[in-house]
Amino acid sequence: MKIVDFEVSKNLAFQLLLFLQSLIIKEKEVTMNRIIIPLLVVMVNAIALAQTSFRVDVATFYDDNLYRTPEAESDFLNQIGLMVNYSPEKTNFSYFINLNYITFAANNTRNFLLSTIGTTYERSFGNENQHEFFFGVDWMLRMDKKEYDYYDYNQFYMFTGLKLNLNYFYLKAGYNFRYRNYSNLPELTNSRHYGFVQFNKSFATRTSLILEGDLGYKSFAGQVLAYNGSDYMWGRGRRGGVRAVYSESNIPSMSHAILLVRVAQSLHSRVGVYVQYRKQISLTNETSYQNVESYFQDEELFDDPFSYSSETVSSQLTWILPWQMKLQAGGGVLAKEYVSEQAFVSADDSLGSGGIRKDNRAFFYANLSKSFFIGKTWLKLIKLTFEYSFIDNQSNSYWYNYRNSLSGINLQWKF
């Protein structure tokens, strides 16, 4: 690698950011200029400060079932990410800006931008500063091309909580709030609230026990169209078909409780493993919410976590290898029962004659990373990661019987 000075690194960063902006569609040029240009100025100026870290991520992935459907459609995806983090001295605040642009090789009309700007705050307190208060807030924007602009949203997110060291165990409790506005799907604009309590205990046997309880609530802003008691138009497989007779109804709010138990064990100074059980209990009796058919980078529209109850058993092994390498591998099984979504027994079934939808999923993933510590003023770290994941989803609904594997490589530079 050719050695460059810090000023050249700043110029390169500026050119990369401008390149991201140029990829956005013409129809949104005015809006993007209002958003991106101020972010560019802040980021480039921040890079010159000593308390600032700058990171570039470039990744390429092959997805053999991009939309997770019975009839698989594959594609190559590329992602470029830029992140600036600024932590002023003698303060407890940290500020960050994160831009990610995702491209699809076979269908570039699906390219989109995710941008986030926010701040976090952490402060220790107590006799020996053994406790900690934390707080954070951020704003996220997703922008798609015209053909898929119904995925566009603005999102406000806020979290706060306490970490308490009570000598014999750690106690963590907090609350987070999110408001997401879909500009072209106003009926799905929603507010979400979460409260949680976590108990963490370590033992002399190098075993850790984590117990956590969460309570979540989600409410929608608008109304949906319902067709003669059938699923409304976002159901998978109907491709937005319209029937002549329909009515409007409010989308009911949804809530659930989550219980989690994790046991982690250090097997060696470089090897650790955990086993986890997670149970999600729906507190909602009925909902008109339906999951949509496109998946990538929008898990919530594809499969809203409030729309089902579930049980998951999973495990992960972490192994710190020689030469700054790390291997993480894990997997598990997941069973889901949906609140009111109907199962479609075939591609021709338009009534949902299979009863309530139920899914059973097995999954596996593995990541191998290698870090190169440079230690220069203009470049601190290069990290190379190979990633693989596999899902086998079995459902009583035809549209959700699928297999999906994703493999890729990620290269990260930290300045």
C-alpha cells in the first residue's frame, strides 16, 4: 500500500462522500442536497480533529434467494459505508455520522441509501464510579429510487438506561423509543416503545448468566384496505392485486413480552461459547398487519417481530486465533406462530385456507476475520472479514417455504 499523508486521506474521504451523493436518483436531488451537503461539511471538518475516528467499509455479497421466496432469485450486492465518530475531550458525549449505500447488480432500481446521525452520552457515578448512566439519540433516513420509494422512511430513535454494579451482580435497566415515518406508506407509520431489565452474574468457574425481560408496544398511525375479510394488498404472493369490494380499518396496536436466558462459558483464554433460550409472547389477540414480500435490509416490513409469538434456542462459539484472527460460528432453531396472518397452501390460494401461519426455521452462520494493526496517524487498522449464513425456513404457508444462503467479504479501514 502506498503511504499517503493525512491531508490526502481527507481529500479521499471527501471524494467518496461526493460519489455516494451522485448515486442518488435525480427525482430526489433537491431533498438530498439539503441533507447530504451539510453532513459532508460536518464530516470533512470533523476528520481534521484529533478526537475523531473515520471508518470506511466496502463489502460484496452473493445472495442465492434475495427475497426469500419458494422460487429463488439470486443477485450480487455491494455496500459502501462511511462513518465518522467524534468524541470531544473532557466530555461524556460522542457524535457520529454513518452513510451506507447498497447496490444490486441485477436490478439497480433497488439501490438505496441509509444515513444516520446521532449522539451518545455515558457518565459513571457512585462511590467508586461503579455505576453508569447512558443516553443516546439518532435520526435515520432511508432513500430508494422511484420504483421502490414506498420503502422510504425517516426515523427518530432514543434510548436511556442505567448499569448498576451491585457487587454480587450487575443490573441493567432501560427504555427506548422509536418513531418511523413511511412517507409513501403512511398507514404503516408507527411508534414503538421498549422497556427492559437485565440481570448479569459472573461466577468463579468463568461462567456468566444473563437473565433479561423486555416489554414492547407498537402502534400504527393510519388505516389499511381490507378486501371482503381477506388479506390486504401487502400479503406475499398477491403482488398488489386489487379487488372491487373493500373497506378501511385501523391497524390495531401490537405488544409482546420477551424472556431471555443466556449461559456463557469461557473454555479457554481464547475460546468462549454461549447457549441462549429466548421466548417471545404476543400480548395481541388480533391484528390486520400483513408482512410484505421484499426482504433485504427491511426486516420489519418483511416480517414484523410484533406479528408473532416465538421460541428460539441458539448457540455461538467465539475463538480468538493467532495472527489477530477471530472465528465466530453459531446457529439455532426458531419456531414462530403468527397472531392472525393466514397461511396460503399454494400459489393459487387467495383466501388463506391453511389456517394461522406457523414457521419453523433452522439457521447457521460463520464469520472469519483478520485484523491488521497499522498504528499510523493516518491509518490505524485494516480488517478483512469473510461471512456466511444459511437459513432453512419451513412454513405451512406456501410463500414462506424457502432456503437462503448469503456469502460475502467485507474490507474495513479505520483512520
